[in-house]
Amino acid sequence: MKKTYQVICLLIMAFLFFTPVQTFAVAGGHGGGSSGGGSGGGSIGGGSNSYYRRSRTTNSNSTSEDFLFVGLSLGSIFVFSLFKKKKTQNMDINDLLSRMPGTKREKKKLLSEINRIFYAIQKSWEEEAPEKVRNCYTSRLFEEHQQVLQKNKDEGVRNHTTKIAIQELANYRQINDTSFSIRIDFSCFDYLVDRKNQQLISGDKRERLYFSQVWYFNYSEKDKIWQADFIQPIFLD
């Protein structure tokens, strides 16, 4: 019985560290990412009934010990995974900040601006109204998003991206004084529907997907603001 539980624990550990890959659209028609779903499981079989009270008691004690063993194993795995994740996150944010120019305050201000622009563009995409946040775009990216939205309208489809959440900002790269790139990992619900009857064409309304993209930003000397200029999807294998 303990061997069975050990196998289940190993399967759960594998599930914690690996995820299947799948790509979809998101704002601007840019893909790149994976599904965050996955499931694992096992069954616990029961032995034959015992004719003796002592045998039944022994089986019960053994089962209790097995459950205790599984509980301790799963608890250890959970605590270890949380500790590893927290440690990795601290290392990642320190690495990100070390790559960015300016004071600590200036770095935090820029990260806040990146977050604001990202969410504003995603929201305007869902509303099919990029003109609402025109100042978040350079002319190139603004025209690109407008063209994709118009194409969707002409084809009678609509792309929905909802419940968006940034998971991580990483790989900051200073290109020059007025341009930089940064990787944005995020999750959302992303699917395509028929514009007339709202029938689902592709994707899943109930499955949260995970994406990784490199966003390029340019500084507008005229408006004195940073603007998103280009989005490069990262397709995971």
C-alpha cells in the first residue's frame, strides 16, 4: 500500500513542476503561451474482509498509518514547493532590478508604468476600443491592433480576453536611452466567439491560459511618456 502512495506522491511532484503547452491569441492577435490546466490522481484499493477482529484492527491501524504517511509526504512537498517558489521569485525580482537603470524609486515607477500600460491595452482590446488608450501605443502598434480588430469584425468573430493577471516581469533589456524590452508572463481566459450568436468557435471560457511575451517600449519625447511599440510572442515547446 505504501508503494502505491509513494507512486502517487511522485506523480503529484511531477504535476507541480510540469505543464502542457498550448497557444492562443490574446490582445492584438499575438500568441505565445501554455495551458495551465492538468490533473493527476490515483485510486486506493481495499483488501478482502477479515474473519477475525484482530485482523480487522490490524488492517485499520495499517490504513491509518498509510494515510498519515501520505499526509506528511504531501505536506512536505507542498512546503518545499512554496519555499522554492518564494526563493526563485526573490532572485528573479533582484535580477530584474539589477538590469534596470536609475534609482530604486525610478525603477519601481517604471515597473508600475509597464503594468498600467499592459492592463490598459488588454482592457481596450476586450472592449474593441484601442482609441481609449491611444497614448499607451506608438503609431505602429496602434495601427496593427486596429487592423486586427477590423479583420475580426469583417470575419464576424470576436476575441475575448478576460480576467487577466500578470504572473511575472523578467528579462529587462535596455536597447538605448529611449527604448527597452521586457518579458511579461501573464494568465487570462482567451477564446473566440461568433459575433452574431456568441457561439464558441475556439478556446475555452473556463480554462485559464498562461502566456509569455516580450514587450518593446519607446519613449515619446513629445508626450514625455513610455508607449508600447511591439509585442513578440514566445512560443513554448
